[in-house]
Amino acid sequence: GCPYGCVFCVSPGYYGRTVRTKSAPNVIRELRFAASLGVSSVFFFTETFTLDRGYVTELCAGIAAERLGLTWFCNSRVDTVDLETLRAMRAAGCRIISFGIESGNQGLLDRAGKRTTVGRAREAVSMARAAGLTTLGHFLLGLPGETEETARETIAFARSLPLDFAEFNIVTPYPGSALFASAAPADFDGIDWSRYEYSRQVIGGAVDLEAVRARAYRSFYLRPKTLRRAI
């Protein structure tokens, strides 16, 4: 579950806003069993792994004590991390952390109900890098109010961050999200669901989001420093 209310997210519709966790000892038992089967890498599939600092600290201490040899990665929000916790995660085997950054324009973040800031995103990515973690930033093109100018801001912001990888997706009004209620066609049965995926533009507007997305990927990855880092 996730306690936040971003308009583009389906998580509240799927899981509700009450966050439920398995106990740290239970998770460690599962990891021990996975390692016994030869598993070497794990993804913690949860909306915001770092939501509860105390829980993360307990879990990381337990993982480190087990010496399972596992590496793992997780999702996070930029406003739920600090350097000490990130270092504990790295010591426990975390190698990659992904942040839902979404946009480089503060007005778009506010309208989308993200409840984070552009400055906090920069700070979080910098801390993760300082902790020795590989960083992935998720960006959304087409948030309510998006223009060519705000899209350029997002691309420029992504390029300015010390990210190892960036993912640019087009906002898609999936059922379960607040955006679906306001942006989906009135004729529910007439929706072409084959287009409802993150590389296609299903919400109309003046901005060609598919062209912007292609430009964003070229702009971010076709840079010598990014290619060197990836290699």
C-alpha cells in the first residue's frame, strides 16, 4: 500500500493507502530460503521500500548479519531517504535504488499530488550516489498541465542529476487512478486497451508526447559521460 495520492498512480486502487509489511524476521527467512535455491538477486516489490526508516534499518541489519551474499534493489520516494539509511542499505547488499521523480517542474508535481520538490529529488539522488548506490530515475511526460516548455525542463533536469539510468514514460490513465476518472473516454467499452501502455499517448493535447519521449531518451543517454558510466 501507499499513503500518498498521486493522480497518475493505480496503487491506492490496487492496495489501498494502508501500508502493510511483513515482519523483518519473516522477510529474512524468505531471503535465506531464496539464497538456498541459488537466487543471487532480489527486487523488493513495494511502492516505497524506504517509507519506514526503523523497519528498513532493522531489515538491513538482519540481512547483513545473515551474510547471504544476495544483492537487491528497490523503489523509493525522494522524500523518504537519508544518507545513513542509504549507507545501511548498501552495506546490506542493495545495489540499485529507483526514485519516482516524475518531473523537473514544481508546478506539475504539485498539480499531480506528488508532495515532493525538485530540490528534494536532487538531494536524494546525490545522497544515493554518495552511499555507493546505482540510481534510476523515473520521469512522467504528460502530467496535467504539461507543455513543450515543462517537458524541456524535465529533460534538462534529468540530465543535470547524477543518475546512472533514467526512464521516461508517458502518463497513462489506468483504471484505479484519479486521472482515469477525469481523462478516460466516456465510452468505457470503446477504449482501445492495446494503446494503454507507457510509450503511447492516449490523452490528447498540444504536445506530441511520443516525440518528446524519444527526444528525452536520446538527450539523456547519448552523452559520453552517461555511456561511460553505463559501460
